Amino acid sequence: MSGAESEGILETPWSGGASPYSVSSIKFGMWLFIMSDTLTFSALLISYAYVRMSTPDWPRPFEIWPAIAKSSLMTLVLLSSSLTMVLGVAAARRGDVKKTVRFLIATILCGIAFVVIHATEWVTLIGEGATPWTNPWNPSVPLFGGAFFGLTGLHMLHVTIGVGYLAVICWGFSKGKWTAEHVEVSGLYWHFVDLVWMFIFPMLYLLSVNPK
């Protein structure tokens, strides 16, 4: 093959529709953030699993009622918020501003409900004497409090930030300042936050159910 032919092949433009390597800067930036945050949560969860399995007398304080019932309700709320987020993204792609705003508001309300329920749980545990440095069930294992409040606190911070993020996107999209892609990118963040909870819920709660 001659150099001219080879050069012609290299200069042939892509004609198969949207380029498979084309991605917007905001979506690419969000994926980079999600990847980095995934490393953070993975390291924390793996460390927790190691400490949990290597400590035979790890506290198991959670009763079916109210602790597991509350955490199950929080899980249901987050799963519902993922559904409303998907519907919001779909509506944004269709250009339906009203439905997009409604679904985003529903997602925001679910996020607020999650934080409120989680906060009441924290208040209950702190009232029972649990802190990040100790716990009333087995004071010889102070890491329980640090692991529980650290992991759930970091996740709750992400949910709180997500609620504010969605509120900004909802307002901007309703005013025509943001596009459907901005809604989609905010959905990526929200689904990531929901996915992280799907690991925290069984590891911190279900594996710490009181056997009595």
C-alpha cells in the first residue's frame, strides 16, 4: 500500500454516526470523580470487612425493630429515588421540562427523607452511648463506633451534597440554563450514591443484627 493510500485511509472521516470516543467534558469529569470516589469507598469498605472478620467479639447491636426496619426503609427510599432520577433523565431527553422538574423534586425529597431518617438513627445511637471512639455494647472494640459513624457519615454527606446538586440542576433546567445532559450527569452522581449504600446496608447493618 502506498503512502498516499495510507494517508487517505487515516484521513477518512468517521461516518458511523456519533463517535464512540466522543464524550463531553462534564460527563467525562463526573466519571473521573466517580472513579476516584469509588476507590475511596472501596478502601474503606475493604478495611471495615477486614477488621470485622478479624474481630470475633465485634458488637452486633442492631435489633430488627427499629434499627433494621429504619435502615430497610432508607434503602427503599434510595431505590425509589433512583427510579425517579431515571424518569427525570428520560423526561429531560424528551424535552419535557415540567415532568423533569417534578421527578427531580421527587428525587430531592427522597434524599431529604433519607438524611432525616438517618439523623434520627444517629440520635438514637448517640443516646445509647455510642460515639466514634467507643460503644456501650463492647467497649473493648472502639473501632465499631469509628467504622459505623465514619462510613455512614461520609455517605450521608454525599447524599446531602447530592440533594443540593440536584436542586441547582432542577432550578437551572427549569430556567433553560442547563441541558438534558446536565440532568443526565447529575443522575450519574445520584446513582453512584445509591449504589454505595447497597454495600453499606448489608455490611454495616445486616451483618450486625443482634442474634438474641
